[in-house]
Amino acid sequence: MEKQSKIYVAGHRGMVGSALVRRLKREGYRNLITRSHQELDLCRQADVEAFFAEEKPEYVFLAAAKVGGIAANQEAPADFMWENMTLQMNVIHAAWRNGCKKLEFLGSSCIYPRMAPQPMKEDCLLTSSLEETNEAYALAKISGLRYCAYLNRQYGTDFISVMPTNLYGPNDNYHPTHSHVLPALIRRFHEAKEQRLPFVTCWGDGSALREFLYVDDLADLCVFLMERYSGCETVNAGTGKEVRIKELAKLVAGIVGYEGEIRWDASKPNGTPRKLLDVSRAAALGWTYQTELEEGVRLAYEDFCNHPMRAER
């Protein structure tokens, strides 16, 4: 990418998209194109095609998505599948039709099988069954990365895919029931501290293992790959480190300053037992993460406290 290249960041108001905008501006890219959902509904194919025909972006970061935690995915699997499938296919197809030089598709580690060998390599995709609690979202993301690969193969495009692990950081979604585990814990412990509650109840038994990547580290990798990587092979984005949810809860409670009891509701699902990415491909390209979990959680909690309206999404 040149500093004056025309770059479209789809989903620039979300956690990942806003981190990408911050990173690109820091690197000196100024010709950025953004559209809010009100300005451009990515699920409307004709509108997306008209936008690409008019703007002709040279590079596209596809970070727009409908996302949520276990509860949200279980409540609305049809919505998660349709919205994600529709918006990503519209953007990818329009980028190809309008001669986009390069597109980067942002997926999710939930594309990998529930019982995949750990750590999960990129080539374990579709080798066995997915985790049922977010299967619809995973199927949509798998379709997106495959479409990019098929366009590369058939038409010679340069469309790449990145699969991040669990993300967190500034501009996260802190919805009380629809957020992911880490922002959900931040909100729950913060409110329990304010209300002086004697205990907080968390979903599952706390035994599940998860990997977390600070969103600005992901943005760094995304720009790195856009500038230096081409290929049909997906690139995992993570730290290569994991933490048990029970230990994560203790860490968040400590950072928030909540001193009450942490209880676990084993009647609620744990999700995939373990989900750790193999990040050797990114490492071989010369990239590694910078933000350790404790530091990242402190930064995320600071952002939460400074932007209380984000808790009302």
C-alpha cells in the first residue's frame, strides 16, 4: 500500500475496525474511506455495488460483522448466519467486480472444529464438527474465507484471510447478555463493585481454556499482512498463550477492584473446551503480539470507565 492509496475500512465503528483506523493513521495513511451503517447498509447488495463503483477503493479491510457471545449466538443463529454471510459476500464480490488491488477478510477462530488438535493449525479447518453454540457464525465466516480463496484461484485476485482468536480492547461491546466473555466479566465485576454485591455468578464451571489478543495488536498484524503477505492460506492471529476462564475471572476482578465471591453456574454452557491457535505462520512471516493479558485488561477497563455509554449497547 502507498501512503495515498484509497483504503476502505468496513466496520470502522466496531472494535476491530476502529483499531485498524487508528493503526493506519499512525502509519501515515490518510486516504481512508469509511461509512457508518446508516450511510451504507452492507446487507443491501445494490447499495454496496453502487458504493464500490463510485469510490473504487484500492484496498479493503473487511472488519464489519455481526458478533456476540454464546447467549447471542444461541438466541439468533439465523440472524448471525444471514447477516454475516450477506454483508461479507456483498463486499468481497463488489471488491472483485471493481478491480480492488487487495482485500483482507477478518474471520474468527470459531471456524475451527470443536475438538481440533491443540494448538489449532490453519489446515485443521473442516476436519470435524464445529462448536454448536456458534456454528451459524462459524459457517458464515468459513464461506467468506473460502470465497476469497476461490476468487484468487479463478480470477487471480489478491484477497487474504486472517483468523483472530478472542479479541478485547477499546470500543468493545459490553452488552449485559450479548457480549463476549472478557468484556462481560469487566462489566459484571464493575457493577458488582459499585453495588457492593457479595458475589458474582459466571457462566459455566470456569474450566474452559481461552486465548485472548488485544485488538490493537490485531490491527498491527492486519496492516503488516496487507503490506507483506499474499496467498490463499489463512493466517491465524493470536498470542499462542491460553488462560482458564476461572483464572481470567480472578484477574479481571482484581483489576476492577471487586473483592466479593466468584460463583459458577455449571448449568450454563462452557462453549468449546479449549481454543488455542497455532500462530507459527504469523511468526514465520516476522510478526508477534506486544500486549500481555494483564496490561491489556487494564487498558480495556480504563476504556470501559472512560466511555460508559458503550456499556449500554
